[in-house]
Amino acid sequence: MSDEHRLTSAESEIWRSYFTGTVEFAAHLDRRMRREAGMPMTYFEILTRLAEAPERRMRMTELATASQSSSSRLSHAVTALEKSGWVTRSPAECDRRGWIAHLTDAGFAALESAAPTHAATVRQHLFDVLTQSQVATLAEIGRAIQNGLSGVCASARAAAAAGELPEGEADDGASCPLAEGACDSTDG
């Protein structure tokens, strides 16, 4: 492999630091949420998105996009949340092929109970270890990365909706995490 296809030593160090830090932080946050709040981070994110939605309701495909999940993964999570009584799912009134997720009062109470663990963990391991300047820079960096991927993810979602992704691509993490079925109209 030629040098132009490799990261420089400095780029490799930055990438590994960023990647390791974000993966370890996400894993720690998920472990703590499971242990202290009784739910994985994925469920917390879904409940949060529903709590922020008008009438605590959201179309499943929109919820998948907002929570950075594929439609199939979201559907499995919502099934588990339904079993706990935290979410209900019903057909969309305007489109019987679509589904609406609704945060129940019990789900809202579970979210409120879990929120202090989430906030304390994020504050302790993100905001408390950074200076105010670093926090501002991190926000800028996050937006830049997000903006840089927005076109790629939009293309992946469109390809997934059209059934044009190579087999397995939507599930292997190589494409946008939203690509797998995120734009399907049959969002169950």
C-alpha cells in the first residue's frame, strides 16, 4: 500500500485516540445505564426522542433516524419497550402501512428516573474533563463530522429504500447506521 493511502503517524494517533475514547465512553455509559437505571443507552435514547416529540409520539421511521438506529433494530427495541409498558405502537392514521410509537406515562417516569444517571455520567466523563474552550471545539468538531457525513448517509438511506445496497452492507456498519430500512414506508 502506498503512503498516500495510509494515515500519517499523527493522523493515526488522533484517530485511535478519538475512536478509543468514543467507544470506551459509549460502552461505559451503556454499562452504567444498565446497572443503575435499568435500561441500555439505546432505550434511553428512544425514550428521550419520544419525550421530546409532540404528544410524545413519533413515526417509527422518524424515530429510527432520530435515534441513529436502523428500522429493524428500532422495531426490536420498541417491542422490548412495549413489554415493559414504556411504549405503545399503533398504525399511523394517515398511512396504514406506517406505525407510530407513543411514550406512555410509565415510560416517561422511567426516563425521568434514568435521566440523573445519564446526566451524571456524561458530565463526569465528558464535560468535567474538558475546558470550556475544548467543549466549544468539541461541539464544532461534532457538527463538522455530522455535516461531512450527511450526504453519505442520505445516499445510503436512499439506496436502502430502493433496495440497491449490496447484501450485508447496511448491517456491517460500513454505511450509515440509518441505511437499513430507515426510509421504508412499512415501518413496523
